[in-house]
Amino acid sequence: TPSVVINNVAGGMTFAGGLLGFLTKKSKASLMAGSTLGGLLLLSAWLQQQQQQQTTMKRRFGRWLGAVVSGMLTYTMGKKFLASGKVMPAGMVACLGGAALVANALEIVLAVLKNSRNSNNNKDD
């Protein structure tokens, strides 16, 4: 699904960016935020990839986790971009987070619509 791909990309780039910020500028905040948010996005992608019937809750949680984390990333880095005007890294990360937010939100909406359609079909039987 698109949200799995974008969460993997955004998570990996956020994680790498946090590490790079620490290595180049000794920014512990970059390391902490990048590794935490990047790791959570990678976790959300992994949860969404689960294919067994018993893992429906894991996929649902993965979608919501991806939406919340990407929303936080978009808000914080978007705010930083507006204050500084610097495209790198704040603007790029805000755009990547925004794309992940849209993809995750779309997956949530589609899953809700699919579930409501399935429950309506079962009532007709």
C-alpha cells in the first residue's frame, strides 16, 4: 500500500537525518527526535504489512500510528520551516511528513469505508 512505502521512506530518511544532525552539529535533539519519530514510522510500516487475519488490529494501529507520527513531524518541522525559511532540512521533512500524513489518513478512511460496506452487506443477508 502507498502508506507502507511512504512510511518506510519517511521513517528511514527521518532516522538518517537525525543521525546526520548529531554527527555534523552534535545535536542531541536531532538524534533523539529523528531516531524516535523515524523508528515509529518504520514500526507503523511494519505493522501495516502484516497479512494474517489475526493482525487486523496491528494494521489498524499501524495506520493510526503512522498518521499521528507524520502529523507531529509535519507540524513541528513545518513550524520550523516557516520560522527559518530553510528548505533543508525543515521544509523537506515537513513535506515528507505531510505526504505520509495524507497517505495514512487515506488508508484509514478507505479501511473504514470498506468495513462499513461489509457490515451493511452482512445485515442484508
